[in-house]
Amino acid sequence: MLGAGYRRLWLALLLAILATDLANCRSTARADPPIEIVTTLPVLKDLAEQVGRPHVRVKSLLTGWENEHTYSPKPTDLIAIRRARLLFEIGLGLEVWVASLVKNAGSPSLSVITTSRGVPLIHDDAEDHHQPSDNVTTHRLGNPHIWMDPNNVEIMARHIADALIAVDPAQAEDYRRNLAAYLEQVDKLRRELLERVSRLPDRRIVAHHPAWPYLAKRFGFEIAATIQIHAGAEPSALQLQQLIGKIKKERLKVIASEIQLSQRIPHLLAKETGATVVILTTLPGGLPGTESYLDMLRYNVLKLAEALES
């Protein structure tokens, strides 16, 4: 009986060693370097990392503090693009500065993926400042801040997964599994936030600039006025007086601004009207507690809800 017990023990130990060796062999076999990816915005970096996980190395050209409309590329951006296999952009004329970077990089192996393809666009009065250069197209485009609606982020994440599968088909199942898990998280948060906003009796806000139509449409906020219709163009004295009159007359309580913009005019309006300025972010990482896309979405919606209730 004792001899049989030892034999069973040694057999179990042998099987454990074989299993460990097999796992190590698999790990060694999967020693391929991660896919080098560059994204224009931090939101795309987050999505690429969520889908790619250990199979990707991602650099975002913007970190979250900059203004995506007026960003000035750095020499290190060019180096990153030359090393990259994939570049993810929003498109819609938002990143007007990226085309020259790609051209100067001159990398024949680089694939540029426009993640706004197939997204239902909102057309508003702010479109003309998102026009690309004349040598690309002259037709009117939609508002480019598509990622502020989680429904659109699902489409964007699918584009990212498709691009990763195309360049790394061996890991296709991993990419599909990661995508499905992430979309479950997006859906769960969307339902939670819709429930939170549904209790608000007044959902009217004043927007600093046209970054919020997609978020407003998805969660039922009403943009009653916009301070800065065109990027980089401050309102005139007459327009400011009209805004002040509208805010007072309609008793608008909340001005939604962004950390990436100057707060001078929003605070001036707040001083004249008694409205509350809420500092939000259009990019993950722009404010503490907004490091991921889901963190940013939760932060923005909850801050607006709290301000509207106060």
C-alpha cells in the first residue's frame, strides 16, 4: 500500500512538472514583440489597449491636457509614427495636423485607421471649423466629438479590433474576446448613467464649445446655448451680452466647460448670472479620476447631474 501511494505521488509530481513545462513552452512560443500602435487621442489609446491587451504597445500623441483642434506635433511624434504598424485617428477633420506627420514619416508598412467610419453623425453650426484642407475635401462634415457617446465608442472599438485581427490573425480570438468583455462594461455603465440622469427635472446646460452634442443626445441633456461656436474664436461683446441675457431669462444653472480650454469667459458669465461652471474633460486623463474612457464618461455625466441638482 505504501509503495502504491508513493507511485501515485510521483505520478502527480511528474504530471505537474510536465504541465509547467508545457505552459513555459507556450509562453516562449508567444514571445512575439507587441504590435506598435500610435493613436491621435487618449480615448483611442484606451480602446486599443482594452482590445489588444498584452499583444499591443500603444502611444497617444495627445496626453489629455492639450486641445485636440490646435495641437502642435513634436519631433518624438514623428519617430513614434515611423515605428508604428497601426495609427488610429478619429477623422472628420478633427486631427488636421496628423496627415503631414504620416506623410513625413514615410512608412510604407503603416496602416491608418479612421475610427469614425459608420458612426451616425450630428451636424451642427460648428462644423465649418472642422473642415480639412482644400486638397482633401470641401464637403461639410459632422461634429467630430463622436466618442462622447458610448454607442459610438462601440463602433470605434470594433474598427480597432478588426484592424488588429488583420495584422495579427493568430491572436484573433483574444481580440474578439477582449472586445466583447469591454463592450459589456460600456453597456453596463451606459445603463447606470441613463438611470442617474433620468431623475433630473432640469437637464439644460450652457456649453463652452461644441464638444457635447453626442453626450447630450445620448443622456438627454439639452444644450440651451454655446459660448464658443468656432474653435479659437471668442464671442464678441454683443454675443456675450446676449448670452448673459439668455442665461438670466431662462434661469440656466450650469455652464459646462473643459479643462483643455481657457476658463476666463465661463467664469465671467457665471459671475454675471449666478450660474455654476462645471469643469469637465473631453479627453481621458484631462482631470484626476478620468484616466480611462469609462472613468471620463462617468465623471462628466455625474458632475453635470450633481451641478443640475444643486
